[in-house]
Amino acid sequence: CFNSSIKKYDLTDYRFLCEEYLGRNAKNLDFQKIFRFAPKLNAHQLKSACIWLKDVDDLDTAKFMDYMRSQRMGSNVDLEEVEAVDLTSLRGVDDVLEALEANIIVPLERDDLATEYDIQPKRGVLLAGPPGTGKTTIGRALAHRLKSKFFLVDGTFISGEREFYSKIKQVFDAAKNNAPAIIFIDDSDVIFENKEDFGLYRFLLTMLDGLEGESNKRICVMMTTMDVASVPPALIRSGRIELWLETRLPDEEARLAILNDNAHKLPHELRKYDTFKVAQDTDGLTGADLKRLFDDTKILLAYDRSRSMPAGDADEYFLKATEIIRSNKQKYADAEAKAKLRMPSMEGALASAFRGAHFNPPDDDDDDD
């Protein structure tokens, strides 16, 4: 009995296989760039891609990589199930967006610049902020932008200690095989709040340590949290977090921009509202609250119409909807405070339940700022 292993393909292997199956269509390919983009492809993946692309007109490196990104490499996120959003839709957090572009997206997307200047994406990124200030929206935008280079860990992974270990390892292994890549850990509070009971966070730290090798430098781990205090001190002390970003409540200028961005959703009866007054009246609301405001305002109008009442003043509808949102937020805060007093060891339980464990729930904590 003996053990043997198949060596990993190198640049020469990539060139040979592509030229073999693409023929003259391989002449415009930059194999060094393709290899850097996806260094762990096997013969089957390369052959399948070449056969599919063989008859593509004007095949070049960009088209080859786009196909690999969308078809041959595997994110664990079904983009059809994730709301399509763009980073530019976030308001009032320009500094956060610029930091993401510079430290994450450019090193991952611009292989030419990454090679020329020998830069890597930040290994660890912490995205902190109150619910509704855009954290998960950032994740959704990155998922659509990076496609197969995006891997998600969220609250659905917490189904038991053994299952957690297996699922987390699978995600990290897949990211390594698809490097450069990003692992997005959404609502890390949900994972870390059990650290005293199960030690799950220690396993996650071990997986993070496994990214220190030369071949894994192009993997970024981004975590979102509502409360920085929930992040284990060991994670912070170790230097695993290289970039701290904070989302926040939108100021008046940002609220005005969000209102204008969503004005097209209003029926004609509500379009003549005082945008500036509503922007002032909604101080303290999140981007998610402001988006919900449009739905609640339309509900109030529909309710009046259902009773054969004439449409009222648009500003009054907005004011009433704002009061309803504030009232609900206060009730939630009061309920959470009572839960913490009753069950100190389960401080995050109510927040986790309301916040939701899924990446794309109907009322997530993540809409525009």
C-alpha cells in the first residue's frame, strides 16, 4: 500500500491545457493573469471552460475570467436569492465605501495593480454599527460584485457544535480554492455570544490563523457586528483585524438623499410631501427605517382609501408613519432591556431573534444608510 498525490497545476499546465483545447483562440489569453486569478483549478475545470469558450468570438483574458467567475468557481451564495444592490446606494458613509474600495475591492478585482504594487486585501475587516445602518447591504453588494469570490457565514451556521465546525471549515476551504476571495461573516455577534459555552469562536480563530500562509494572503475575512464589545479580545489583540469600519445613523443630508432616492416608489397622492421637513422629523432613524417609512406611509393611505375616505395631506401621512416607527423601535428597546435583566447570560438572544439569522430576510438590519 502506498500514498500518492497529484501535484497542483502551475502556470505551464494552464497554458498547455488551454492551448490544447482552445487552439488559436488561446492566443489572446494572459495565462499569468488567469493563473493568479484562479491558481487552484484542476484539469476538469480548465477543460470544461475551454470547451465552452472555444467558439467565443474575440476571446480574451477578461472574457475567460468572467466565465470562470460565474460558472466554474463556487461561492456558497445563490445570487438569485440575494437582493441586487450596489455600494453607491448607501448614503452618508462615503468614508466606509472608499475604504472598502481601496482595501478590499481593488486588490481583489484589479489583478494588474495588485501585481504591480504587490498589494493584498486586508486580512481581517471589522464592520461595526447599529442595526439598519447598512452592514449586510454591504455584504449583498460585495456578493453581486465579486460573484464566485464571495463566501458567506451567517447565523444559519449555528445549528450545533459539530455542524458548526464542519460548515465553517468547508467555507474556508472553498475560499482558499477560489482565492483571491472574501469570507463575509454576517452578524458575528450571534456566533461569538456562545463563546463561554462552546468555544466556537476559538475554532474560528484557528481557521483565521490558517490564512497566514503565503498562498492564502489574498483571502479577506470581513465580520459585521452591532457591538464591538461582543468581539473576543483575543481576536483584536492578535492583530487579525487590520481594518476597522463603522456604519452609523444617517445625518440630515444623508436622510434627504435616501428620501429622494426612494421618491419614485410613492403614488401620486403622496409625492407632494415636504422632503426637507421629513428629513428633519426623522432624526435618529436608520436607513432601513427610512425605507420602511415609504411602505408604512402607503399603508396608511391605502387604509383610508379602503374606508372610502379621500386622500389626506401627504405630510401628515409621513408624520404618522414616522411616529409609528419610533413607537415600534421603543417597544423593541424596552423588550430587549427586560430580556437582558431576566437572562443576563443570554443578552443577545432577543436581538438575534429579531435581527434574523439569514442573509436576505424581508426586514433585515442592513438597508441603506
